[in-house]
Amino acid sequence: PPFHYADQPYFDKRGNWNFFVEFGRQSENWPWDKTAWPPDWKRFPEYWRIGASSRFAIMHTPIRWASVHGDARPELFYADRFGQRHLSQRDYNLNVIDISNPEAAKQYVADCRRFYETGWDEPWKGWHGPNDEYIPFGREDNYAVIENERTQGMLHLDGPKYGVMSDVMAQFYLWLAEAVKRELPGKKVAGWSYANYRLPPQKAWTYPDNYEHMHCHGESLPVLVDKKVMDYELQILKEWRARVKKPIWVYW
């Protein structure tokens, strides 16, 4: 039934991972007895307007790039200084798309163009792919650091781990946004700050008007009752808001 809900601070755009996936976190489901769950529990995001009411979506995507391009274009995946190519067609999270390579951005936009023109969906297979408004891209769920000649001077290895890849990721999103504006006018690029690119970049990048942003709090929201943590997280959000110059999504 209807109820009154209030929170502080208030975010216009927000998502809640606990309810987006299931009633629970860290494997502690609530209610613990699944037979007590309401039969329509998966519709909770729709009822509570969590993400489901928005055209904006972002997640680790594309999840099938290794299957689609791994054999023909291995250079789109990171090769470390030992010569190991981080490319796996079996385990998505072992992949490292080389976001320092502008060719990766070009290929992704070409894939999106093919999707819009033909309905071809191989890189996503229905998992957080383009829609009629947004083109999402999110790195694999790992903390891989891309160290090569293209990232020299852009990595922040001596700072907090959450900002090591921020500038490299920012550059990639700008490549995507510029290419999308040129080749797929009217579409928007959906990006996010996550893992080791969660902190704002240190360089003064200018985000174009066809870019929208989601920020991941990681594990911090459950402890935002601590004022020091709250102030720290809000400052990060304010910095991202100032960089993107529009409201941003808050994930978790």
C-alpha cells in the first residue's frame, strides 16, 4: 500500500542495487524465506521508479565483445608488458577492452550503427545494449590498469586506487561521445564512474552535451550515517556534477 518516504539528501536520479536485482545484499536475502516473497517482487524498481522509469541505463557492457571481435581484432583488447593479451571468450570479467586505443571507440560506434540499421545485437545479446536514446558503455567488472605508451602521463598510480584510471576512461568516453555525435546524431552516450575510475579525472576534460553520467558509490551508501563518509561522498558527487554540468545518476 502507499506510504510516505523521505530521505536526506535527496537525489533526483538514483538507483538501488539491492532492489534492482533482489531483496538483499551480500548474499543475505530479505525476507530470507523465498516463499514469503511477494510474487511480483521483480517489479519493485518499476513500482518505486528506480531506473525502470528512465531511458538511461548503464552496466558492464558490451559483455560479448571477445566473442564478436576477439579472433579478428585482438588489438582491441589490452596486451600487458609481458605480452599477455587480456582476452577471454569464456569469462567476460577476464577481458580488458583497451580503452586507451581510439580504435576501440571507433569499433564500438560501428557496432552501434549496425545495431540501429539492422537490429544486430551480438555484442550485447539483450544485456544493456543501445536503445533508441542511449548508447551505454561500461568496463568489465575488474580493477585492471592499462599501462602502455598511450596511458603514460594519464595514470595516477600514486593516488587513491579509485582514481587510477579516471583520465583514461574520461578520454574514452569523450571519443565515444564525439563519434556518436558525428555518426549517430541524436543519440547520447551513457557513461559511469566505477572501480578505479570512480573519482573525477584530474585533467580538465570538457564533456559534450550528448554525454550523461552515472556514479557508483560501491559499498559506501550503507555507512553514509557517518558524517565524514557522507561529506566525502557528496564532495565526489559535486565534483562529477560540476564536470558533466548536468544531473548525474547515483548507483547504489
